[in-house]
Amino acid sequence: MKEKPYHHGDLRHALIERGIEFIKQEGEESLSLRKIAEVCGVSNAAPYAHFKTKDEFIAAMQQYVMDLFSAALEKTAVEYKDSPSLLPMLGKTYVMFFYQNPFYYDFLFSRRNLIIKLPPEDADAGENTPLSILQKTATLVFRKTGLPENVIQDKIIAMWALVHGLAAIATMPNVEYEGGWETRIENIIRSISIPYQIQEDKG
């Protein structure tokens, strides 16, 4: 794996980005801090100023990807705040993040240290994980309808299952979709109409 040497700037950030690229191309088993130091053009000891072990380095890469994912969802939540399209567009952002970065899907969700609690944690908590962003946003929308809290939690899980499942399908290398995910994913999400099946639940 040949890369341009690292010369200046944030070494920690550079190590993480090069590490992700290394795993994508060479596999996690081949990864070592020494190899990433070589890729970045720094001494073998330099990475150890930021990461004590390979596991700590991989955890930092995982958090880096999670932060990118959270930022994408947060941006959509702000952009479509108070819009009827808020939840569909948030779902679209979820799917498209992984469609555009398919490596991230397995890299995040195959890790044993990733724990997802269902039903999700308190929507009023200050966490900024991807699922908490979905939960906080959806809870605000559904509470305006007067739905019971247990129904809201069920809807949030159903909404997450929908977009997470679509992301899994969209990132499968052996799945061919003639409709084109980028142009059709919003319509697919809207066709399920989870956010709008409200009167039936109230009855």
C-alpha cells in the first residue's frame, strides 16, 4: 500500500485516516502501528504517542467513523427542522452515508465493543450517537401527535430497522438495483410511511 508521506499537521488524524484506508485495502489482520507509521512517513515510535496498542488505534478509527456519521445526521436534522420531510430525509441520510462509504457499514457494526440498547436510551439524554440523534428527532415528531411513549419507542425501533436494513442491502456488493439508490432511496422510505401511520395507532 503506497501513500504520500505525512509531513505536517495533525498526526493523530492522519494516522486514523490512513489506518482506515489500510484496513479497507489490506485487511485488519495486516494492520500494525508500525506499518501505518511507514505509510505516514514517520518514525515507528510516533504513533505510540497517540495510541498505546493496535486495539486502541482501531477503537479511535471506529469513533472517527461514528463521529462522521453523527455529523451527517445532525446536519440533516438541523436543515429539515420543522419540515414534514424531516424523518424521511434523516432516513435517507442514514442509508446514503453507508451507500457512499460501504466499508464503514461492516467496520462499525461488526465490532464486538459496539453495544446498541433497545429500546433506545432516554431521548432527552445528551448523547450524540447516530441512534440517539434518530431517537431524539423522531421522539419530538411523534410526541406532537399525542402517541403513548411505548408506541413511540416501537416506531423508533421500526424506523431504525427500516433504514439500517436498507443500508445493509445498499452496501451488499452482490445486490444490483436498476432504480439507482441515490435517486430512489427517499421514495422507498416514504413508501413505508412509518412517520404518518398515526391515526391507526391512536385508535
